[in-house]
Amino acid sequence: MVSTLSGIRFPLLPSAYTSHASFIGDRRTSGGLSLFLSNTSFSRKIFAGKSSCDSDLPSLAVAASKKILVPDSQSDGSSSLTEQLGATSTVSEDPQVIEDVDNVVMEDEEKLEDVPSLVVDNVDDAEAKVEDVPRPLEVTASTATGKAKGKTIPPPGKGQKIYEIDPLLVGHRDHLDYRYGQYKRLREQIDKCEGGLEVFSRGYEKFGFTRSAEGITYREWAPGAKSASLIGDFNNWNTNADVMTRNEFGVWEIFLPNNADGSPSIPHGSRVKIRMDTPSGIKDSIPAWIKFSVQAPGEIPYNGIYYDPPEEEKYVFQHSQPRRPKSLRIYEAHVGMSSPEGKINSYAEFRDDVLPRIKKLGYNAVQLMAIQEHSYYASFGYHVTNFFAPSSRCGTPDDLKSLIDKAHELGLLVLMDIVHSHASNNTLDGLNMFDGTDSHYFHSGSRGYHWMWDSRLFNYGSWEVLRYLLSNARWWLEEYKFDGFRFDGVTSMMYTHHGLEVAFTGNYSEYFGLATDVDAVTYLMLVNDLIHGLYPEAVTVGEDVSGMPTFCIAVNDGGVGFDYRLQMAIADKWIELLKKMDEEWKMGDIVFTLTNRRWRENCVAYAESHDQALVGDKTIAFWLMDKDMYDFMALDRPSTPRIDRGIALHKMIRLITMGLGGEGYLNFMGNEFGHPEWIDFPRGVQHLPNGKIVPGNNNSFDKCRRRFDLGDAEYLRYHGMQEFDRAMQHLEETYGFMTSEHQYISRKDERDRIIVFERGDLVFVFNFHWSKSYSDYRIGCLKPGKYKIVLDSDEKLFGGFDRLDHSAEYFTTDGWFDDRPHSFLLYAPCRTAVVYALVEGPKKG
């Protein structure tokens, strides 16, 4: 019996792994327990040449702070750094720094800890030594591919416009100017030592597996390793067959020439790993830059896959990428759980079944979660193990490309939920302890561990970590043609306390002080600079709950550079209100939460995302209607007061969130029709190291799917909710009210429970009263003329009671009302949201 994945064969046999000792000796012959066909040509040539940018500098720089950098361990018999210095002290486990990183003051020095032989502690040192920063590898600009070819990233600006936008920032000018100075100096160093940010961000052209006409080169940065070998199906996992060589920068390398017949020495679909002798012992790891990894049947750890299909099998994009829309309406989706059936859905099924649905609903962007490979499915994709590999659960890299191309054909942007805030704690198939040290890609000690997420935290002050993450962002844009990113966990990145057990009050000292991780903020500035410099149409959205000022201001102006901030407080407010009685809802509180955002910093608003539906919580619809959803959602059955209230408020909550909450809008898949219950990924019983047992759900998919059939069934009340969401999206498409410069809130009436506001030429009227309807109710407006209803939540099609006449025309009268120069009378039924549009201006006499 054979399990297949688009040409990759998995015989259902025991693991090919045995003890390390079994690999010692001569290369095995083809066969055995290898899961793939093995290559029979065993001739190899080891490429041991140095990089063209090797440095002749001495391998030590002692900075004014007395920090001493220790170069990577030598494997060629040459004297170590401590021997050169005559030192006798014990070297720290961190191969770079003799110092506990927890004692490093974030804002006192510039940290390039993984650039050998350099420590910079002040501006003068940076300017004096930057040109001497050694470079492990060089990528020439001439090899740029795709839509970024020939483009350059603009040089840094002055970074001073933030003080014009917000004069209150002047009080924190020392911090902000220091931050921008760090960014500028890093840009200068990258320009001088790597040939620029455009070249620096193409690390995937040198690291990992690269193919040339002559053969395959594999490179890996692993300074802690004492020896390294490339192993896999292609050499029958023989440790001695393909031994790698190391340069002085800790980069291991091997060149595998083509077979005699010209075929590659590693067949497409072969499993590969790197075996290293490390300070923690012998270990096999998936290459850090691997482009595909798969969990074979019967095995727990993933295997790296050499993915290089023949040209005729590679997907070729057919459609150009859509231009960035003025207003962003995002459909947040998880490919794996996007099927109504209890299974893991595929990229192909999502392409054929879900994308047309998103387009029909009126959204103009789809945001894909859990794309980067993650060995633990229930992590929702946030514990990434292989950063350059798309999740193999849903198909191959070419399947994902086909999905994205189809979305572009439909005019949809495709945003990726990218995770650069932390990484999986896994050591067998992730980056953790990759070279046997805990300080390789991450901070060492407690600073490199997120206690709530049980994951590792990147060291953004490391040169090679910057190369890795910047290249990762570019890889997804370049190779897969994603149109932008939602950066996850940005609050955790920007503060050393990670936003845990901290209440942000809006005091500026909370954002610009010792708790700020300047290295992380500088990285975010760099990655936004890279993305917008090479891909001007790309969109970046940051998940930040702190509200840091300058977050959505351009880098050249002194900001962090995101296009949008996720307005996370709105969803929390709705859950808070849903736990209260209707009589306790305050109109002013709702309006304040929806409008509490920084001027000229765009936000994406949402009533609920995937977060609100995870185990322990439930969807807004389920909060509103609870168990009544099981028995009273059919139109041929009588409704209940709870169902009537729930459907009415569900529509109102979503519309007022879109109307007032931001310049963009997001909805998690299925919630447009009030998806019931919660999300719970299949999981078994967990036995924790402390002896505690976490019960599972018998690996059930019942709560890990999307019941799109509920929204499509015209005989169910879900259908009306879905139709309202569709009408809401198309209203925004027609009028563009989210990005209109005109916004005015004319009424927040706590007695009547009425909210009235204008956006563009539209007037929104919300009556949150549970029983009172108002006849001849006067509302103010800016523009005179004739108004008509363009959206009515009470319409029968949307599951309402049809209490309004849509043929009615509303004419304004002059005279100030609610601080507006004009007004008109209307009927406002209880628990309704109605939108009026100016359809005709005043007639000229």
C-alpha cells in the first residue's frame, strides 16, 4: 500500500531511521527502508572554497563595553580564538558572546552578535567599523528575479515627519531618534557589507539547496556544529558519504555534481536532513531553509523534502496580481479547516470551492492562515517549524501557487499570516537548538523563551537572523506571489515583556522606554522597508494590541512602516458587552471603542476573528443564540426571542464595526453567516512533563471545519445572515465609505439607544433599543437633498421583519440639528441598522 502526495511516494513501512551508529561505514546500496527511490550514482565532489567576501580582519573586536565576541569553533585544526588570546576562561555556551544576554541593555548598544569580529557600542564605532563587517556570503544583484528585478529600495529619509503628525512625540524624541538612528546605521551596514537590502534579502539564493547547471549546492549556517553531513534517501542516510566543510563564519557547505547522465544527484521528492555533531550531541535536523517538508506515515518528526520538480510539472502563473484596493475587505481563512466535511482540506479544494464563495460575498482580499509548515496542527499554524515551506497537509508548493493564481484571476489579493514573532520549540524538525546551542537563531536563556506560548524568541540583533527573516518575507512574495502579510504577534516582538500582564493605558512612556525591544522594532522597519520598496502594491498589517504611536507611519517619516494595524480592542469590547444585559450597553462606550484609533494610522476592524472562536470561547452568534441555534434556525419552525435578538444584533454589530471601526475590515470564514459553536482542532490526550494530563477530543474534526452548507441553505436563518454580510461588502464596494475622509458622529443617545454617523455620502442609523421603535425621528446630516435606503438589516431577505418601505424618499430640511446644517425624519425600528444614501442634491431654482 502506498500513500502519495503529487508524485512523492510514501511506502507504508517502518521509519528509515535506525541508531546513528548504523550509518557509519561505507555508503549503502539502494533499497532497504528508504521511503524514496535512491540515486545509484555515488560520485561526489566536496566544494571547500571560501566565499568571495571572506574577511582578512582579525577574529576579535573588543568594544568599549568590554564585551568580547568569540568566533565559531574551528574544525580545520587552526587555533581557536581563546588560544590566540592566551585566554584560559571557559567559553559560554553561546558561541558568539561571553555574556548573559539577559544582562544586555537594549538601548545602550548596537548588537550584531552574529557578525563575527564586530561589536559596535556607539555611533562613532559604527561609522568607523561598518565597512569592515565580514560577510559570510555574497549574492550579486544581477540574479534578482520576478517582479522585484531591477528595483532598488529607496535610501532612508530623515525620519522627522512623525513630530509634525503628532507633536506629543517630541517629548520622546531621544528614544525615537535613537531608534531611527539604529535603523539608518543598519541600512548603511547592509549596503556596505552585503550590497544592499535588495541583495541581503535573497539569502535563499545561497543558503539551503540551490541548483545550477553543474549540480546542487547546499549551505547551512550552523556555527555551533563541530561537523556536518548531508544525509537522505539519495545516499541511503550514510553519514560519511557527503561530509560538509565549514568556513570561518560557521557556514557549512557541500557541492553535489550532477550524475553522469546529467540528472541531479538528489532526486525530486527525496527526504533530506543535515546530521551535525553539536555541543548537545549528534542530531539530525531538517535544513533551516528547506522549501518543503512532509510527515511520513507512521512517523512523528517531519522530514525535509528536496523539492525540485521537472520544468513541465512546475506551476506557471497565468494571471497578474491585482492592484491594491483603496479599502481592504479581508476574508480570513484557514485552508485545512475550510471543508464542511471532517477532514483537512486541500489547496486545490479551497481554490475550487472557497475562493468563488469569497468573491461572491464581495470581499477583495483573502488572508491565509497556517501557510508556513507547522508540525502541530492544533497550533493554528503559529508554532512554525519550517519557515520557507508551505504546509504539506494541504498539498504541494505548486498546489498553493495554483490557489494564489486563481485568487488573482478573481481579482482577490492574497495576504499571508506570517509568523516572525516566535518559532516552534521543537528540536527535531524546527529551528530550536538547530546547531546544538540555544542561542543560534534565538536569544539564550529566559529571554529567548515565551513562557505563555511555549516557543522560542528570535534574536533580532543577529545579522544572520535578519538575513533569514528578511529573506523569508521576500521568498513568499517572490516565489508564491503573495500580495502582502499579516504579521502575527507584533506586540510580543516590540516589548521585552511581550505585552503579557501589562495594561496599555496610552501613556507614551509605555511605548518608548526600556521595555521596548529596539532590535525588534528596527527589524519591523527593515522588513516594511523591504516589502514596500520592492513591491509598492504589497500590503502589511500588524497585529498589535498596544497601540504604539507611529506604527502605521512610513519608515522614511520615522514610523514602523505598517499599512494597517489590527484594531484588536473592538472584538474584546463586543465579547465584554455580550456578557451583559442589553440595558447595560452604553452607546458612548461602543462609539469610543470603535473610533479610538490614531489619526492618519489606518486600522483593520473586525467584530471577531479566529481568536474569538477558539476553545474556551465561542463565536458571536453562539454568544447571542447559544443552544437555540440547534433547534430554531429553520424557517419552517417558529423562532424564539433569543434567535430574533441574536440575528438582529449579529447584523448590527458587524455593520457598525465596518462603518466606524477602521479603514479596512476583516471577517473569519463562516462567521459571515453566524457559524455556531467554537473551533477545536483534533487532538489526543497530552501528558505534560509536570505529570498533568490534558484531555483531548479523540482527534475529532467535528469542530474543525466550516459548515458553509448552513449559510447556503435558503431554508435556514443562517442564509439571511450571510446575505446581509454580502450586501454589506457590496455597499462598501459601491460607496467606499471606509476610506472616506468625511466621518462625523452626530448622535450617541443613551436614552433612545440610537447612534447616528456619516461616512462619505452615507448616513448610518442604529437603534439598539430592545423594544422601542421611533416614528418621525429626526437625524442631522451634512448634505442637503434626497436620501434613500441602500441597506436595511430589517429586510426580509436578511431575516428581518420588513418594517421599512424601501420606496420611500427622505428630503432634508434646512436648520441646525445635532450640530448638522440639515436634517430629515425617518422611522427607526428597534434593533435595526439602516443606511441612507444621498441620491439627489437640492434642485436649483
